[in-house]
Amino acid sequence: MGNNFTITVVAENEKTGNENIALAVEEITRIERLLTAYIEDSQTNLINDNAEIAPVEVDLEVFNPIERSIMISRITQGAFDISYGSIDKSLWNFDKTMTRLPDVKTALKMVHLIDYRNIILDKEKTTVFLKEKGMRIGFGGIGKGYAAEMAKQILIKHNVQSGIINASGDLSTWGLQPNGKKSTIGVADPNAPNAAFSYMEISNKAVATSGNYEKFVTINGKKYSHTIDPKT
């Protein structure tokens, strides 16, 4: 998923702990195959490849997050929008190969394709259709958090009483530490990511953070990060 996952479980011994961690890794890998845009035949890419052409039948596990994303887009009036994918990789890839900004004309053209209202769902047939040619969806905003939650559910089913799944800032916890206390979560200082500026104690809760200190590029002395306004 292009991110580091840290999996922590409480177990009676190291062998059992490692077996449980392997179950979580397997589940995260399964979710990645469904949602990633980096595997050619993933269901996400099939939807994108058929933009303006035809609806694509997908698994419920792909359909449901898209449906939920559209609901969140409505609530946020488009501040959250998974159809940002039209600018992903081609304009704003936020890796070290990005050395210049896109020209204004191209940027405006691509931004026009970002519109959650043009993602058409058919719940009965579980199909997804992108109305505009060139439209793309991407799960960069929610995929890793969803994978963390699903990995947690798998471990709970296997009687793992306590653990933490941290997907680069999208973090899910359950149970208590061996000493009976809740997990202590540190929030990284964006100016010194190896240090925490705040702490909280949580159990059976999720926390999500996003900062401009991991995925960014510097062009002409100015930092540009992956936290963007889809309207512009």
C-alpha cells in the first residue's frame, strides 16, 4: 500500500505472536490486492480503465467502501473525494521524481474530473461506473485504515485479546496491555517526526493522523504535500 504497517499483538509466547502477526499480514495483503491502483488487474484499476465505457461489477468489499466514501463526500461537501485519482501519479505523485509543478491548464483540466457525484453505483448489481473519460478513483485516503481495521477483526476472531495495528498513522487498537493498562499512543511532531508532541491512552478505538512530513516534495524552496484540496 506504499506505507509501513506495524503490528503488535499480546500473546502467551513469541511463536504464537508471530503466527498471529502473519494472519494480519495476510489480511492486509488481501485488502491491498482489492483496493490498490498499483496492481494492473485490481478491481480499482478495472473501474478506472472502464471510465465512461461501462459499469464494472465488483466485490461487496470494494463496493461498500466506495459507497461510504461518497456518503462522506456529501457530508464534507467534497472536501473528501476518492475521485482524486485522476491527479494521482500523473500530476501529484509526491515521490522524489516529482521535480516541477503541473502547468495550470493541465491542472485545471484534471481537477474538473474530480467529482464524487460522477461515481455511479448500482447496489443491486454491485457495479461502479465513472461517468467521465479520464476519471480515476483511489483509496489513498481510506485504504490503509480499512486494512488495519480488517486485520484487527481477523485477529479478534482468532482470540487475540489485545493488539495494535498501525498503518502509518491510521491506527486501530483493542484490549489492554499485559499490565492491564490501555495503550499509550504518541502523535508525531511534524517538525521532528521521531519525537511525539502529544500522548493519549486508548483501547478499542481508532486514531487517524495525516501530516506533510512523510509524503512531500520541495520545489523552488516550497514544500508540497499529499494533503490537498480536491477542489483546486
